[in-house]
Amino acid sequence: MTWLRAFGEVVRSGLTIEETRLEPLLALRAAAGVAIVIGSALWLVSPAYAASAALGAYSAGGATFQRTWRPRKVIALGAGAGLALSTFAGYLTAGRLVTFLPLLAVWAFAAGMAWAVGSTAGIVAATTVGSMLVTITLPTSVGRALEHAGVIALGGATQAVLILLFPIRRWGAHRDALADALAAVADYARRLRHDPTAPFDPEPLMTARDAAAVTPSQARTRPPALHGPRGLAERIRPVVAALADPDIGAPAEGPGRDRARELLNAAADVLDAVARSIRRGTPAEVPPGSTDVLRVDEEHEVLEGPARQAAERLVELLGEALEIAGSGSARGRTPTPPGPAGAQFLVRPTMLRLVPVVIRAVRRELRPDSPVFRHAVRLAAVATLGYLIAARLPLGHGYWAPIASVMVMRPDFHRTYARAVARLAGTLAGVALATLMVRALGPDAHVFGALAVVSAGLSYTLIRTGYAYSQCFTAAYVVFLLGMGGQAWEQTVPERVVLTLLGGALAMLAYVVFPAWETPRLPGRLADWLAANGRYAAAVLRNYAEPTREHHADMRRALLASREARAAWQEAYDRARQEPVRPRGLTSREAQEAQEALKGFGRAAMLMESHVPRADSRVVPEAERFAEALEEDTAQAAVDVRERRNPDWGRVEEALHAWEGAAGDRSPVVRREAELQTQALEDLATAVSRTPLERDVGSTREEQRVRAAAAAEGDGSGPAHRGG
């Protein structure tokens, strides 16, 4: 992708309205926390003090809207404490650049490394850098600095108290995650009616699993309905795929196919009903017609063999789902977590026990090629450089430039540039709106305080619809706060616009100077996914060779590892498609074809998983040899893909040939699934294998193709580009 085309995608992405469900009650509660802090400071102290005191409440309220599975009150308290600490630390070194700049650089670097823990930690840590830059200009003594830090922490505590006193949709995010997983499987079942090989994105299941991890205190209060359905969704997915597959399930045409479509449609209705029940906390309501379809008649059932087994298994699993969601408490009380009951719930470390986890995560990213490490270096450099440049300009409030840089920067190119564009557009709109209102109303601290609270509420409301639209009201909120503190709009508005533009430009330039492109990492991500898929497929096969509890546990662990590798590949692939970088190692065509081949390989393993035998079932000895060959060949092929060598499947083909020639094959269905896996691996080899001549000219051809596509799009003769 050329730079011009990439920047066009950035502008479209930054100004796109994201379709999401608004949460006005949550926004109202967070805005009430800001109002309490501002109102109390206006009444007890002064307008200028109220303007600075509002920082903690506003930032802590914004932190509670981040995607996290910890209680919102904990996030509010943590954000308030971090803001207070950065405020006081900044003041202790303020006054001299020789002391403040090193602290700012170290603090910004640590904030960038916080992305190793997750996006929520990274975003909250970035706000503490902004707090340090703002509040060092306010106190006049150590005592006043402590006072300001205490007030900022009090703002976070105020938000936490409001969350405790006025809970809104308690466990709502967890309910939504589980409901989304069930709805995704329902949608998958409907698509399988018309496309038996339809793809399935496991991201909703991964999100639901992440949401299911709770601390011991959370486990004691978690609703019973949040326990079982996630595991059922995991088990239903391969069953509906096996039922729809024409190779091992229902026939491609005839009464069997019609019956399979009926069952898939009924399964989708049941799963949607269970999803609605969990999301709303009400009993499930299933259409009567769907319930009638889910009756397997022993005498008149048209499905036979593996398809009949899949249908019976599907009906059994859907019955369990309805039992759990029927009254919201069919499984009894939530199990208590004493003792080593790690199997009862997925354990999430408490805040204190999270410290060693954070240290390990940060250590893993402390390497020069890590995107998180490079982001931390960029953040530290831009924060200090922006502060120095703004300090030399004949403008007040110079901290706005480094704050703009810190708040828009992300570890990847596309989001950094999109947020820079969105912040500038939102700032322009917000300051224009606020300026008109300030001029119309005249100087009145109490009116400006009320308008600041309203702007904060609107910013919270739109926080998930797009950064530009939320930033519009954030900019207005700042203008009203400064007006409440006695700052003239004629001075603050031009300064805010110019310094925001400067900060955004510095953030964008930093990524050009010190990037962390995903394009060169694609072969490594693909190799990781291939190796993980190979281990998963081998683990499934070992359950056929020796169906034990240990092998079943290994299969589950391998499945989770495969999903994580796929998610890492997908994230890298999506980012690479948006980068203005020449393909290195894998062209876009090769990456697309390799992705489809590995999806087919994973799907074949999933189909095999749907028929995994129980402990008392007969074994398939040929599966063990094929599993070993598969694991060895995929592991070696992963090395070959990284080093741009052509993969070879000699062991797999030899094991499959021996299986086909074995006397008395007792599991033709399993062997057929092994053939599907082998075919998928051959497709992968075709996608990534190149002759010596192709290795020399491949990148040149890809560059020519990209240029031709860009030219065709420019004159209107080509198809419209679909952004990621």
C-alpha cells in the first residue's frame, strides 16, 4: 500500500462512526462523579481549584469505560491512585529541566511498556503522563502538591463510591461476552445451512473465555447462568460443523440434507434464545417449532451413521443449554473457590498477585524488535521532545502538545495515525462549539462548570462510537474548565488547536522514524499458527488412538494455543494490510492463500474433534502414527516457513498411505478427516512455495500489482478498496 492510499484509509478510519450500543446510564453516573468534584471545589475553595480538581474524576471515569473484566470500581481507584502519584512525582522534579525531563522520559517509557499487560493498562498509564504534564504548572509548594494529588485521588475514589452505590448492569460486560459467543455459534449454524464449509471466527469464544476468568471474590458473587453456557458453545461448534459437512455428516442432497438444515436452524434459534436470556437475565423463550424439530425419532429419523450421532449429540447439548438458561439458576449456586479448585473457575490474579504477572509480561517485551518496546521508546522520546518544543514557543499551556502525542500514540501504525487525525478533527469541532457558547454566555464560573459536566457526560456517552466524536466533547470540556478557572477563550482556543496539531504531527513523525511494522513479521506469525495447528491436530488424533482424560486435556490446551496463534496472525495480517510497506517474505497473495489453507487445516481438526471417542470406545491405532508424523512435519515446516524454504510433508504422506493400506480399517471417517488435513497442508505448501526465479522477482511483481491497483482506483476503473 502506498503512503497516499494508507493516509486515505487513516482519515476514513479516524472519522468513521463505530456502530455500538450506547450506555447513557453509565455515562450519567461518571458525569455525576465529575459534577460532585467540581461542585464541591467551587463551593469550598475556588473556580481555579475546581478546574484542577476535576482531572482525577474525569480521567478515572474515562478509565472505567475501557474493555476490562475487573470491577469498574477497582479500575477507578487504580486510575485515581496512578494519577495522584504521577502528579506528586512530577511536582517534586518540576522547575528544572535537568530533573523533570529524565522523570518524564522514564515515566512515559513505563507507560508505553504497560501495553505488555493489555490495552486498558496502556491507556490508563498514558493518562498518568498527561496528569504529570498538566499539574506541575499548578501547585506552588510541596504541601500544595500533596493536596492536589489527594484531590485527584479523591476524584477516583468518588467514581468508585458511585459505582458501588449505584451499580448498573452488574456483570453486564461478562453477560455480553458470553451472549456474543452463543450468538456467534448461532450465526455459524445458520450459515452452515447454505455453506457447509463456512468459516468461523473464534474471537467471540476467546473473549468469553477471557471474561470467564475471575478472582476468588468475584467467583462468590458471579451469577450461576454465567457458568456452563461457554463450555456448551465450545462443544456445540464442532458438532454443528460435523453435521453440516457433506464428507462426514449429512449427505450433500436429499432428505438427509433437508433434515440437517432443519436441525441447524433450530439450533440457531435455541442458541439465540439462550444468548438473549443471559444478556437480559430472563428465562429463555424458544419458538415451539424449533423445539419440535429437536426431537430425534428413533424410527423415522433420516440421518444415519456419523450424521445421526452428530444430531443426537447436538440435541443433548442444546438441552443442557436450555436447562442452564431456563430459570437462570438450574445449576444451583455458584461454587465457592476454597482449596485448589482451579477446575471450578478460571482464575484471574488479584491486584497484588498481578505484580509478578506484570513483571513477567514486561520482561518478555524488553527486546529491540518488540512492538511494545518500540512504542515505549517512541512515547518517551515524543513526550520529552514535545515538552521542550512547546516550552520554547510563545504560547501558554505548552503541555497540550506532549499530551496530544501521548494520548494518540499506539503500538501500531494505523491506530496511531487514525487517532491523530481524529484528535485534530475532534479538537477543532469541540473548541469551535465551546467558543461559540462561551462568547454567547459570558464569563460565569458556575455556568462553565455546569457546561463542563455536560460535556464530560457527552464524551463518556460517545466514547465507544469513535475517538473523534468523543474528543469533540473532551475538547469542549477543557475549554469550559479553563474558562471556569478564569482563562480567556481568545488565548486558550488558538493555543489548543496549534499545540494539538503539533502533538499529532510529532506522534505521526515518530512512527516514521522508529516504526514497528508488522509486514516483516508475517512469516513468523504464520509459522507459529502452523505449528500450533499441528499440535492441536495431533492431540485430537491421539484421543482416537488412546482416549484418556490426559489426552483430552492436552487437546483442550492445544486448541486454546491454536486460537491464540491464529488471533496473533490475524492481528498482524490486518495491520500489515494497512501499512505503507513493501511485502517482505510473504506477498499479499501468498499470505491470503496460506491463511485459507490453515483455516481449512484447523477446520479438519475441529471436525475430527466432534467425533472424539469416549474412554470405553474402540481405539484407532493408526491415528497415533499419523499424529506423530503430523506434529513432526508441521514443526519442521514452521521452521521452513520462517526461513523461506519450501515445506515438505513426507512423513504425513507416508503415514496416510500406511493407514489407507491397513487391513480392517475400523474408522473410515477419521481417515477421511486425515485426508482433508493432508490436502490442506498441500494447499499451504502450494501457497508459500516458490521457485528460485520466483524468489527473485516475487517482491517486484507484488509492488507492480499494488501500483496498478492504486492507479486503477485513482481513475475510477478499479473496485473500491475495502478497508480493514
